[in-house]
Amino acid sequence: MSGSSPAARLQRLFEGHRLTPTQRRIAHCMVRRAADAPFLSSVELAELAGVSQPSVTRFAVALGFDGYPALRRHLREVAPAEAEQEETGETYNEYQQAVRAEIENLQHLSDMLADPAPVERAGRLLAASRPLPVLGLRAASSQARGFGYFAAKVHPDVRVLDEGGSMLADRIDSARRAGATALMCFALPRHPKESVDALAYARDQGLTVVTVADSAFAPVAKHSDLLLPAAIGSGLSFDTVCAPMLLGRVLLEAMCDGLPDAQARLEEFDVRAAARGLFVE
């Protein structure tokens, strides 16, 4: 996708906005029909996207416009300027656009890690907590489980909290009574209220909260002692989370640096796995 193409312009317009699944569907439709988008009525766009006309209006408001007419006027005003820009002839489909957006997110993460101090501090906090509760609900549950799976190979007591409900506070209490001093949290859109409430409760119980979130302004920020942002991609119907996943692996590395016996534990696991024929080479 050329940086000046209609699809690229729309993609940039949508980036940085937290859209509902219905709104992402509208955005996806507009990217696919980028050349026609400035000339579609709200009714036509609603029909193409398979949503209601009021949903199109709410979508425009979510992007910061007074309504859909203002959004369409904006698109018409910038279209002529785009036509005058030099075209490279390079085009990308919607799937490639999503990949390229994730590459940009990873570049931002790399830039952030130029200062390793926050990650190193987080690693020390996580390594010192015995046990280590790892929280991730709904969309973030896979991040929590993945982190917990690897962390358990080097940390003596990892407790993954990936289910909400009334027992979530009980499990936080249990970890705190057992000696936990920190809680690792993965928080991704759309942010469940239970996640926010769980972090507030964890801090009330004296736990230091380390959070990986999509933005420094995420709802969980005010309940986090150390928040590490990693942008997500919103170009597809469902968010893409390569940067948060990689940041989780970076935190695992930093945590290993704070665990003197981490390498010995990994070697012990390899020996046992080989004895059990656990993996196929």
C-alpha cells in the first residue's frame, strides 16, 4: 500500500482509535472500498458493511467527527491532494496492510526498549514474587497463559488467573497469603471491567502491579505501578497483538536475569523431557 493511497490514508485515520467490533467492521469495509468511501452515503456504507445507519454515525463520532457528513467531507477534502502526490505503483491488500502495521508496532516497541530500565525493574519484581500471579482475562487470557507456561519453567510458583468471576479475588487473596509481592497483568482491548477491578483489589492487598497494555492511557493504567505499553493492530476484524506478545517474552528474559537458578531449571527440564520422550525431534 503506497503511503499516499486512499487505503493507506484511511488506515492512518483509524489507527489510535479504540473501535468496537461493529465499528471495526465499518472501518474494514471502508478500507476495502477506499476509492469510493468519500462518496458513500451513510445508508450505502451501512448496507455495504452490514450494519445499521446509526452505527455508521457512532463510528464517525468515535473518530472525532461531529457526524458522518463531517467524516465524508474530510475524506473528500484530502482526496484531491492525494491525487497530486507521486505514486510509487506499490500496492498492498488488506492482509498485507495488517502485517505492515504490526511491523510498525514492533518498531515502536524496539524504540521503547532503547531504555531497558523499566523492563529490568519489572523483571526483578516478578522474579522476587513467590508465588507469581499472572492475570489476563478474555482477549488477554492467551497472553497470560503463554507467559505463565514459560515462566513456570524457571519460576518455582506461577499462578495464571485467566478466568473472571467471584473467585478471582479469592485467588488473589490466596497468592497474597502465600507470599506474593507482585502481580503480572496483560490487559488488551476491549478491557473487561473485571480486569480493572482485579488490579484495584490487588493493589489494595499490597501487591505491586506490573502491566503490559495496549496504551499508557488504557483503563488499567491508574491501577498499575509499572505499565509497559505495546501497541496492537486494529486493521482486521479482530485485533492483532504481536507487540504485546513479544514484550511478554522480553519480560520473561528480564525475569530470568533475576532468578539465579533459571538456567539450571531449564537444563533440568530438558533432561526430564528427553527421559520422558516428551518432544519429537
